[in-house]
Amino acid sequence: MEMHQTRDVFTPTKPARIAFVERDSVNDKLVNSLTTPGKQIVVYGHSGTGKTTLLVNKLNQLYEHHITTRCMKGLKFEQLVLDAFDQLAPYYTQERQTVLKTTTGIDLGATYKMLQAKITASSSKDESEKQSRILPPQLTPQTLGRFLGAQKACWVLEDFHKIDEGEKERLSQLMKVFMDLSDEYQDLKIIALGAVDTARQVVDYDPEMRNRVAEIQVSVMTEQEIAAIIEKGESALNVKFSPDIKRLVARHSNGLASVCHHLCLNMCNAAGVMTTVEGPPIELTKKHCEDAVRMYVEEASDSIKSAFDKALKQRRKTQYANAHLILDALSGLGELGAARSDIHRRIQRTEPRYPEANLKYLLPKLCTPEYGGILRFDSNSGLYSFSDPIYRAYAMAQFQRAQPSARPMSQSDFEQTLLKFLTEKVKLDVGTDFRILIDHHPKKKT
């Protein structure tokens, strides 16, 4: 039996390899784009959906070598190019020196009456030639393309969406340069990994790239694909998750591979499984699942509060506490999410005159980091949902406690477990979070 470290099987913070699951919905598009000369690629989707994992595994299958630059706010175009040169470490000939040396010698030895004489004669001739390059190679995008092409490598830009607007335009032009060089270097390409709408930005900045960039969306995973991650982990570690646990994790991971990996890793740690189990498989029980959820809540408690603080912050005076109404409504519409029209109807149960324009404006905002990134929009289904299952549980707990007379919402066992540990760890104090909003009744002017 092949042995594995548990942390190498369930990997919430790095690309999965052992528990990698093929994504049939995007696999063919990605492979076709990687093997098409000159085709530049933008891979985009929500955080945690497995973009990096999918790309890294395909590159390892199809490419001899690739380099990765991780983008961040404030990083300039020149810095990105220099980082790529640093990783390639291309050495060039600054000077060449040739030395020719010839030696001849004669060695004579003689002995006469116990007297030994030795005579040595030699001659040598040295010749040298030195060649220097007039100018060293310039660190230009064109030179970078040639160095990458010579190594049959591609360049991956992680978090492309974080780059400033002006730098994105220059990178879009660089893609055009790489595309032109593909006649000489067929494997040369840039692969930009980013959030939703990243592909549209590249095309908008350089219209010439409209039909030359493959826009590949990595959507959230299906419950079957999430379950396949768990099954691969079972096989690699010789453990068994009960059918109920598999079903709960697959359903409540909200389509995010990272959440599944996180919960499964915590369960294995709770059971003391650090490497592949020798002998009979270890069964992971409901108790292990509860311990895993507790660890998950403890690790995320500060970020939960921070996200809700950003979402509920009153940025301007309005007639309605919009974020409060939206999160309250969505938390009561099921873990799969809801369309905008459904959210609007839910709000109108308590606020009949609530304008749809308010909802249309704020819903996309709640999907951004500025507003905590609490929500997520799936363009395939047209549904808004909480970006992490722990956010929905937190919202349900807060709003139910803020409105004790409201009819209790239905909760699954998983959500009840989340609520239990959220109450213990986060110490849900409605007074600091929601009563302020309730005191400013939506019908009053704030």
C-alpha cells in the first residue's frame, strides 16, 4: 500500500494532486486551449472552486515546464516581467576565451659510476582568443517570450484580477506579443488566473485579442464531484467516511473544493489520522465530524465577524437597512441560494414597498471584498448564495436571535452543528451586530 501524509491528500490551501478530480465540464476546453499554438488563456471563477488545482494538474500532464507569478495590488508591469526573468534565470555568454597550449619535452636519464644525471628539455606555446558580446540581451517582453519559448514553458499569472487597471492593459498587449511569437515557439502562452469577469477585462483592453483568448470559466463543483474528492481521500488514506457524512459535506461545501478539503482534513486530524492507515480502515464518525466543524469555526471566527462588519456597515443614509434585509431574506431561502426575484419577494413579506432597484444595486456589492465577500453569484444558474456555508449559519443564528418571535427556520444537522459551535466560539451578541439595525427600523429615515 502506498503511504501518504494526510496533509498531502486533503489540501485546503494548496493545489490538490492525490485527491484531484477531473472536471469534465471544463477539462476538454482547457486541454484544447493549452494545445492550440498562440492561444492565450484566461481561467476565471469564484475563489475555492479549484481553478489552480485544475490548471496545475493539466500543466504537469502537458508541459515540460511552467513558471508562476503571483500578482498583488500595486505590482507594476515591469516587476511582473522581472519576476519571470528571475525564475527562468537565463544565462547568456558575456565573453568567451580560448587558450591553446602546446608542450614538448625530452627526459634523459643515465647512470655512470654511481652518478645519476637527468636532463629535461621542454618548450611551450600559449595562444588565447577572447570574444565579448557588444550588448547584453535586453530584459524586454519579446526577450522573455523567446526565453520561455526556448524552454517550451508557459507563464501563469495567479490572481490576475488584483493588478491595477493600467497594468492589465499592458499585460493584454503582452499576450499579443506572445501570440505573434507562437509561429516560432508553439508552446508559448500566458495563462491568467483570476476572479469572475477577468476574461472580459483582457478583451476590453485589447480588442485584437477578442478571438485569440480562450475564456474558461471554472464553475462551482457538483455534489458528485465533491463526493469524488472524499472517495479519493478514503482510498489514499485507508479511512472510511460514513454515507451520511459524505452526503453532508458534499451538500454543504456549497460547491467549493476548498471547504470539502478543509472539513475532511479536520476530521482526519480529529481521528488521529496523520498518514495512510495500515491494516483495517479507520471509520470516521459523527463525533469526528462535530470536532471538525468546531475546528473550522474556531479558525474562521475572526474572519466571520470581519466579513459581516463590512457587509452591514452603513456607508450612507438610506431609508432601508438594505444589507440587513438582503442577508436576512437569503438566509431563509435554502443553502443552494436564490434568484434576485426570489430574494425581492422574500423581503416584501415584511417590507411591501421595498424597491427592486435597491436590491439590484447592493446584491453585486455584497459579492465583493469591500463588502466582505459574503455572497456569491453563479452566472450559470443565476443564483445568489452565501460564499461559505458558515456565513449562512451565522446569518441564520443572528437574525433568529434578533427576531425571537419569528418562526424558526428549518436547519439540517450540519447547520445545527455549525450554529452550536458558532454560539460557543463567536458568542453571538446581537446587541453589537444587529440590534443597531433593528432600532433603525427600515421604515424610518436613518
